[in-house]
Amino acid sequence: MTAAQEPNQSAEWTVRDGCVVPPGPDPHRVVVLALDGVMTFELGIPARIFGTARSADGRALYEVSVCTPDGRPVRTEAGFSIDVEYGPEALEHADTVVIAPTHRLGPVGEEGVLPGPLDAALARIRPGTRTVSICTGAFVLAAAGLLDDRPATTHWAEVAHFRRLFPQVRIDEDVLFVDDGDVLTSAGAAAGVDVCLYLVRRDHGSAVANQVARRCIVPPWRDGGQAQYIERPVPPPAAATTAPTRAWALERLHLPLSLGELAEHARMSVRTFTRRFRDEAGVTPGQWLTAQRVEVAKQLLETSDLSIDLIADRAGFGSANSLRQHMRDLVGVSPAAYRRTFRATAADRGDGPASGRTELTASRA
């Protein structure tokens, strides 16, 4: 945790829902930067996701505010303008800055350079502050030099143009989001939900993130390496779908499911099932099963004291060695290291075992 992200301790007791609540860490401050032409759906994602996160005693874990480079109202892509409460001074106090996307990039999208007011606003961000972009917000981070020689992503339709402007950035159009430690970039629209949920999970563990997902009625987890763009995401109306079989498999991840069993449940041949599964999910059945089992293992590592062997069995890997191999392939660390990361940061904050913060990089499913 950087100095910019260390929580302050509240000094006063408060009353919430008729109960006296003792002092605790101040909420993590998230500031969303809105530019002219801002996309309204993406602009609202941080407030909706971070604003829903609560601790076990009901405290807000994040404080979300919106600012503009000069404090003035900005137009949206939806045909109306929005007024904001803060100007660029809000960026000086942010623990996390989110760059919302815009369809009016101006000099940033034309020449890869920041206009004066935006450059001055970004200069107010403290060193070490976590910075996040949604969709075309990556153009702003790249123009500011924050993505030089780093992995990043943006909306797949903008990648060719992005590469021409910023050849020094290692752009990847095939993923939902990229976590490079203190800088995260995401693809368009709903990928903003994914990266914000991921950060809640990284900051406070899967229990809090899952609670946020339930309240917002969104999937609790889509791996950052999942494909952005699938050629045929929806089967023809008359065609069978693999969705019921995926739901069936999720209830049986602890069992040694074979491709033949999955195809039989879907009432398809193995060849047809494999082709249709990849069309709908963007990965092979085997890759999908492994990714889902890794997610089960990660949640058990975060929220339980079960042994690695027992977690491997419950997640359907059969052996601890198999779990270790797949965790290293998909997450980059061993199960024991993953658990230590979450438990160490939880202990530092005084949270329960489900809390934690890690610098693990989201990898492909």
C-alpha cells in the first residue's frame, strides 16, 4: 500500500441506524475525472460500484466524487450537460483517480497530446495515487505518459488508432482490463464494472466484492483476461445454447467433469458443443472450467482456513500440485502466497480474513 493509499483513522464515534459505531479507517477516496463529451453510463460506474461497498459494521469503504479539469459543467454524449461539485483540486486528495471515457478526445485523440487545462489538472495527482481508465480514458493516461512501456487496454474498436498515436504502449485489445499495479486500464462500457469490482475485491476481498455484485445485480467476477469481443456471442434463436450446461457445471466444479459429460448434458455432439461453447464464452470448455475452479480456490483461500489439499479437492483440481500449477499459470503466484497476501494486508488493517489487497495481475482465462 502506498503512502497515498494509507487510510486515515477517524477520531470520532458516530451513530448509524440507531447504533453507536466506533472510530475506524476513513473511506478510500475515489475521484472521477469527467471530460467534455463524457459517456454517462461509464461515468456512473465508479459511484455505483465503489459507493455500494460496505464493511461488516456498515461503514462506507469508499468516498466517490466527480470533478472536471476546470470545475465547469461538461457536455455528455447523451445530449445534456452535467454540473459537478468539484474542480481539479479534488485530484490532490484522491487515493484512486478514474478517468471516465469521452467521445470528444480533441487533441488527445488527434495528436496524442494533452490540452493545457487537462495537463494542469492531471499534474495535481499525487505520486503513487492509483489511476484507472475506462474505455477511451486510456488515451488520456497514454498522452500523460503514464502508460509508456506498460501493458494496457482500451475498447477494441479504438486499438488501431491508439497504436498509431502511442506505439510505446503495449496495448492488448483481447482483454477486459489490465492490472499493472498502480495503473489499471479497461475496455469499454461494462468492462468498467469489471475493473471496479476487481478493485473492490483486490482492496477488501471476495466477500465484500460479491456483496456489491449482488446489490448491483451484476456478475461477481469476469476475469481480466476474458475476451473483449466474441464474433458470435448470441446463438441463433432456434439454436441450442451452452448456458444451461455452464450453470450445471458451476454446481459440480468439485467433480471431475469431462468434455463428453458436458456435451451430453447439452445434448450435443462433442464437436458441436465445443464450437458453440467457444462462440458463446470466448474460451474452450477446458479453459473455462479451469478458470472457474481457480476462482473457487481463490475465494476459499481468502475466506477460510482450509488446507491447500482440501481446497484443491473442493475446487475440483484433485491434488494440491494441480491447484498450484493452475494458480501459477492464471494468477501468477502459488496458493500459499495468494493467501499470505490477503491475510497480511487484512491483519494490517484489522479486518477479518476475507479482506485483503494484492498486486496480482489479471491474466487470461
